[in-house]
Amino acid sequence: MRPPVIPSVRAKPRSRGTEPIIDTAPHILAIHISTLEIHSGETVSGYVTTSDNVSAVDIHISAWSMPLPKTHAGLFRASGVIPDLPFFVKGNYTLQVIARVGNGPTTERDIPISLR
């Protein structure tokens, strides 16, 4: 089975007359996660491709969050083993992927996932 890839649309640069307007907003270009149905003991990996100006990407699920390490400009990647999950946290959640430029603007993409 091929892992899911969640594409995103990048805004095109705008121009006014002959002067280009620099687009400083962060853009999430693609999100790849090895599975959307996550089980205890399973290794889950993924990466987020962004515009080069993004300085940080964080992922959030409910009250849990983690930063994704930046491997180079526009690429953030992580992998880890899911610990044993108690029965009361299993269910459907929204994985929030948040990209930020310094302390400035952010953008977010939401992905439905299941913890089993």
C-alpha cells in the first residue's frame, strides 16, 4: 500500500507594475505520513515540505505537540515508535500541522487520523 501524500497549493507571487511583492507568508507544499491509522508499537514517520522561508513546523494532536526537526530549507522530518496507548485515548483525532516564519505568520493544515 502506498503511503498517503496530502498536497497543498502554494500561492503564486504577486507583482505590482515592475516591482515584485515578496511573499513572506509560510506555505505548506506537501505532507507525507506513513499511515493515518496509528497503532501502539508501530513506527510512524513523515515529512513536511514547505516554502524555504519557513523556520519551524509543529504537529499537534489534542493536548500533545512536538516540533519537527528541520533537515534543510523547506524540509522537516520525524520518525518514532508509538508507545502503548491506554484504551481511553484511542479514537479519531485531527493532526494539526503548523508552519511558521520566525515569530511571524503561520499556516495550518489539518489531517484526520485514528489512534488504534
